[in-house]
Amino acid sequence: MARSTRPVVHYMATRPDGTIPPTDTYLARYHRGQGETIPTVNLADHIGQVVHHPSPGRKWYTDKPFGYFHMYTRPGEILERIEDGWPMRLFVVEPLGETGNWGGDNYPYWLMSQQIRVVGETDAWKAFGHRGAQVLEVLAQLPDLARQWAEAWAADPEGADRTYQVWQERVDRTRALTSWASCRAEYSRREAGLREADRLAGDAAAQAATAAGASPHAVALIRLRARCLVAGQLMFDRIRSDEYEQSVRGLLLGAALDNPAPVPA
């Protein structure tokens, strides 16, 4: 089998202000508790420049909260180690000098170095994987969608409950969210992106539905609908090969519910 000739791109994520978060959040929490300041670098201030690590640690171990530059070749996994999650910024960098990877075969998309060249900033949506732009569009729509779902529920509580219960049973029986979406995300290196999208969707929908006066039971099902919707959008291109897979994808997108989820372009 011929190997891909596409160039390898290395990504680094930063906080919204451009600074690099610690590579180990647990050590960072401990050191901050001792009154220490965790060093960092603002990548936005060094576009086109070579940057040396300000406090290099032992190669390649996590002996400091921030002891090396940590890069990804699969941006869909980059959110797994961002201390505050989304929102964030994404930069393309070039590792220089000696590099390492203590993740071995388990994390082939990791790379560590103590010197980089900051090539430039790129679209942050890539942190969710190939369909990150569509996921962000849905996340932006969710407060309004969740309010609409809550209002539709209030207009016909019994009917909505029946419809959602049938849908939930099918989601559970087919394992559309817990197996299909999650396994395909793992295989396509979007596991961290799916995990963060799931959290954001659930929080946004629950907050909007609660504010609209929905009951706890309705809020729980609306929250599940939102989580399934973003999963279906994120993995739309990976759950499609036959009629059954497309039916699973339809479940995730909420095709059987009263307010059909938007169909991606």
C-alpha cells in the first residue's frame, strides 16, 4: 500500500489570548496551589519566529507542568489536553531540533520538542476534526433550537413525551451515540473533538431548555437530543456506508422528532 504523500502538519492549541496552556493540568494545579507561576509562551506574538522553550524539562517526561512544546498531527484530538476546553486558538508550528513521543504506539499523533517555528494561525474549528465548521454552526444554533424544542414540548407534553421516548429507545437500542459515533470518532482521530462537542451541546441545550421553563424530564431528553445532533454532524461522513448506518445517522440528527435537525450541506 502506497504511503500518503501529504505533508505532515503540526498543530498547537492555545488559550484565547494566544498563550500555551500547561502540558499537565494536574501538575499545574499543584504548583499553582504552592503559589508558583506556570511559564508560558504567546504564539500569537511569535508568528514566523523560532521559539525556544522558556523552562525545558527532562526529555521526554512530564516532570513539569510545562516542560516541552506538545504538538498534534491530528487536530481532532488536540482538545484532550486543553485545561479550559473550548474556546481556543489553533496554530501551525514546525518542530525543530530533537523531538520525542512518550505516547508511543498509543498516541502516534503526539510530538514533543523544545524548539519550534511558529508558522501561523489556522482555523480553530479544525480542533473538532474534518467537520468542525459544521459542528460550530450547530453549537451556535443550539440555544435557539433548544428553546424551540422546549416550546414544542410545552404545547403538547404528552405527544412530545411519546415521540421522544420512542426515539430515545431506538438511540439506546442501536447504541447510536455510545457505540457508532464514539467508535467512529476514535478510529478517525476525532475522539477529543467529539467529547468536547458533546459537553458543549449538552450544557447549552440544558441551560436554554431550563430557562424556557421545561420540566427536568423534558430538559434531560432535549439535552440528549442536542448531544446526538452534534455527534451526528461531527461523524456525518463516517456513518454513511449503507442503509442501516444512514438510519443510525438519522437517529442522531433527530430525523424522527418533531423539529427535524438541520441537514448538512
